[in-house]
Amino acid sequence: MSQGKVFLIGAGPGDPGLLTLRGAQRLAICDVVLYDGLSNQDLLAHAPHAEHISVGKHGQSRIWKQTEIIDEMLHHARSGRTVARLKGGDPAVFARTAEEVDALREAKIEFEIVPGITAALAAGSFAGIPITHRGLASAVALVTGHEEPGKPQSALDWNALARFPGTLVVYMGVTTAETWTRAIIDAGKDPSTPTAIVRRCSLPDQQTIHCRLDEVAGHLTPASKFRPPVITIIGPVTELAKSMDWVTQRPLHGKTVLVTRPADKAAALAGPLADLGANVLIQPAIATGPISDTSRLDETIAQFNKYDAIIFCSENGVVYFMNRLLDHSTHDLRAFAGKQIGCVGTKTASKLRSDFHLQSDFVPDDFEAASLASGMMESLRGKSVLIIRASRGRDTLPSLLRDSGVAVDEVVAYENRDVVDVDPSVAQQVASGTVDWVTITSSATATSLHRMFGDSLHRMKIASLSPVTSQTLHELGYRVAAEANPYTIESLIEAILKS
């Protein structure tokens, strides 16, 4: 088998949005990804079909030796696979890339190095600390605070660094803070030099401590006080952070929000919340999927011509029903000719229009099933209506229509089921009371979360998408702190901001 290829990719400082386009493109064509603890695991979404191998994370799993990483990388490449070696920050900055390149050259394996944003550069944008400044610092030195063990003496010239006329940025200096701060102060650096310690730069829980140089060790020792990843920036530029700060000014900075929508819907809510500064946790409470027995659905589609009107209750209903109708029957879009179409919610109507080029005749302004029934009642009396729904849901709409003399059939197009497996990290944060808000977008979600977390939900503020969802929450014994009006994701976020 021919040799594979290796991409050494910089994952950036933490925020998954800071991966380069080149990095994303290379991840997409890989067969295997070796990623370290400083690489945001969300980046693995760019390599959905690849094998993902963690080479260790501080405090959570064993850290692989460099020789083990190289052996694993060579093994896969020699097997003809395309390998991504995903490294936190930039591959050329304190990442031991040279050792991996030497091994690849010796094995005659083709490679490419894809740059990333290193933490020192990200600090200028995310911590408000420009590491260069026209009047304060015209030079930068990147310094390791953790040299190779076993060296007979330090390779760092502390006297030169103490005299350096610019900004010093120290990487990997948490456990050795006492040693390197003492060395540079003893070499002549002013103990009162303004210093900033930046942890998890660019991530929602980024933290910055401003202090004097001689106070750094006290903030970092023991290492459990301020756990890696941390960089320390030394110099007067750190005093500009207050005027340049934008990260902490975002309205949800410092808040943790739990998003509980199904996995395929979570991003539409999680993304805007993250843009507002929130630390977003995603734990789906329900999952959607195809029904196991499609006989009733197929029978209904076979008799589709008998219906005068079709009502879709959700975006998922649109997708599952339309795909079944178009892919597993003799019908095409002409089957909708002459039929009225109703949709509960503008997103449902938009999905029908954008994906299947069908225009809804009626969408209630308040997104309520009852309003849809009221609006269509007169035109549907005495006619036959098909309601497309999930395996679970309220019976308000069909009951109201039947009471008004409408012949109603219902068909389940997809399944809603409770999620029972909880992400351990989410469970830990919920139990510890560090989650500020939980968003709940349906009654089924509310019921599932009640089973999932129980009384722990009382420790968070609850944001509800609609009065129907709020009613279910009240019945379960929970207080709703914010409710969307109108019942959209955008309004839900606005309600959180106003509360």
C-alpha cells in the first residue's frame, strides 16, 4: 500500500471558530486525527468520518509520550492513511513539531504544516493586551517556562531577558512559576513590572489576573489555583487591557447556559448565545429519528389524494414526511395541488418553502396550534385534513378541528424519544450548581429534563419557549424565569437578556 500523508495542523488558542480555513479543509479529508488536550474537541466535527485518537489531556487522561505520538502517526501513515496531527495553538510555537517532522522525513512520508493562532497573539484580541504597541513595546519574546527535563543548565539567558526592551510572553509556566519568576527578577527585572496571567484564552471561561511580576508565583502555586492552559504576559502593555477589553463587556459573559434541544437543532441556539459571551453546554433532552414501523405512514401517503388540507406541526415533520412521500411513493409535489397547507410556526413554514418549494396558506401569528385551528376552521369545516406530527405531542389541534366538524386524520412521521445518557461533564456542572440558565423549548423536553436532573433544575434559571412549555414546567413544579414572546429562538434569547 502506498504511503499516506500527514498534516500538522494548528488548532488555535481554544475557540473552535479560530481554526484556519486551510486547517478545516485538511481535517475534512483525513482518515485519522491525533489531537492533544489543547485542541478544542469541537474541531473534530470537521473530520466526521475520521478515526479520532486523543493523545492525552492534563488532569483527565494519560499524556502520551512524544515517541508514542510519533509511532502512532507513522503507523497510520505507513498504512496509507491520511493523518491529521491537531495541535493546540500554532505547530511552530512550543509544539515539538520539529521532532515529528524529522521522523516523517526519515520515513519518507509527505507532510504539510498548517499554521494556527498561538495564544500570545490571541491575547491581543481576547484579553485586550496588544503584545506590541507603538509607544510601549516594539519587540516580543516568546519564552518557555518549562524547559526539557534533564538539561544540565537552562538554555535561557535570564540576564538578556531581564533587559529585553519589549513584551515577554511565558508559555507553560504554571508548575515552574516560582523558578522562572525568581530567575528573571534575580537577573534584574523590576519586581513591580505589570503582568497579566491569562487562562484559556479565547474560550468563554477565559480568566485574566493582573498583578506585579513578583506576585505571579503566588497566583499560580500550587497549580490547582489556576490550571493550565495559561500564558503570562510581562510588560506595560498589560495595562491597556481595561481600555481594549470587549470580551467581558458582552451581556452573557461569565454566564453558563445549558441548551437542551435535539443535537441537530442545538447550534441555532448555542451559536448566538456563545456570541453574546455565554459558556454554552449542550445536553439534548430528546432525540428525533425515523419511526421503526412505516406501514401506517406509507398507507396514509398512498391515500394522500383524499385530503383537502395538510397541516405540519414542526420542521422535523416537514422533513420526515416529505422525504418519505417523495422517495418511497409515486407522488411528487403535484400531489399538493389544490390542497390548503397550514404550518405551526414560521420556521416550519420556512422549512417547507426552502427545502420543498411549497408555500403555506396559513401560519398563525402567535405560533400556537389553537390559533392555527381558529384561523383555518371555517375553510376546513366538512373537509378532510391530515395532520403530520411526532410520536409524542399535545392533542389540542386535532381536538379543536374535530369539534368544529372537520374530518381529521393524524399520522406520525417521526419519533421523539427521551435521551437517557447524560454527558458526565454536564452532569457535574449541573450538580455543582454552576449552570446559570437552562433553555427548554418543548413540553417533551421539560418532562425529559425533569427525569434527567430532577431537583437540580431548581438551581438554574429556566427560559421557556412558549406558554405551553411553561405550563408543563409549572405542573412539574418549576418556576419559569423567562418566556419567549413571540415563540422563537431569537425571542428566547432576548427574554434571557432582559431577565
